[in-house]
Amino acid sequence: MSEVFMKAILTGLLLIGAMSSFASSEQEANCTEMEVTSEYLQKQISKIVQTCRRGCTSDFKIEAIDSLSLAKEIVDKKVEEECR
């Protein structure tokens, strides 16, 4: 797996871990940060899709996109539960 894609996946997972420790007193700032994180993860997914159009194996593409999509789904769920 490419180092760039591994970094993207690990970054997404680290962001999820950081978000789980947000304190409720900083709710508004945290919601904004989670929304920005969701956008970042979507951009990373889009980058992988674009790169893979130029030549990645199907298994690699699916694994990278699945990992980031899962991270984005978790972030989006936290936003929905805590911010709306």
C-alpha cells in the first residue's frame, strides 16, 4: 500500500480518536472541528478515487476507501448526535 494512502488512513483514524475525547464545555468549537474533519476525510476519499483511476489495484482502492469512509461515517454520526 502506498505511503501516501497509509498516511491518509492513519490520519483519519487518529482524528477519530482525538474527537472521542472532546469535552462538552467546548461543544461549539468541537462541532466545527468535527465538521471540518468530515470534509477533510471526504477530500482524502476523493483524492484516492482520482489517483486510483490512474492505476490502483481494486483491492487497494476498496481497502483505502473503506477505511476512510468508515472514519467519515463515525465522525458524521458524532456530529449528528452531538451538534444537531
